[in-house]
Amino acid sequence: MTTQHHDSSVYEEIGGSDRFQELKRRYRSWAFPMTVAFLAWYLLYVVLSGFARDFMGTKLFGNINVALIFGLLQFVSTFLIAWAYNRHSLAKLDPLADELRHEIEGAPSGEEEVKA
């Protein structure tokens, strides 16, 4: 029972720390605007498909029209966002999260870890 109480107090302490708050700020400052941008882009596609049928049906070359290009760009943007998040996470989130994890676990951080 004391271990569970100890664990919860450690997590409450870390959760209230400035470094954890910074980690949350870094995550939110990237994730929220990117989510809004992606949803706006997706809704633009949906709205144009429903209300600007002539525009979306405009043939660009052969049987390829604006709607098809926009649809394919949805997939491209999804992969670009995932790639960009990975880069952001590796540069801004993971180092701080690793420090916090090592602090909680009591293990050395960074290069000091023993590799098996």
C-alpha cells in the first residue's frame, strides 16, 4: 500500500513541476495548432466537394480533376504531419520526457545509461 501511495505522490510532484509543465506546453503548442490546421484543411475539402461541385469537377489533365488532387493531398498532408510531429518530438519533447522519466525511475539520464 505504501508503494502505491509513494508512486502517486511522485507522479503528483512531477506533474506539478515546471519541467513537466514545459513538456505539456511544448506538446500543446505544436499539436493544437496543427490539429486545427488539419481539420480546417479537411473541412475545406468536404465543403468544396459539397458546395463547389463545378470547381472540384474541373479537369486538370485527362480524367484527373481538382477533387481527386485534393483527396490525394489529404493523404500527403497526413503523412507530412506525422513526419513533422516525429521531428518535433525527437527535438523538443523526447529529451525532456527522458529526463523526467529517469528522474522518476532514479536511473541516470542521457549518455550515462549502461547499454546491454
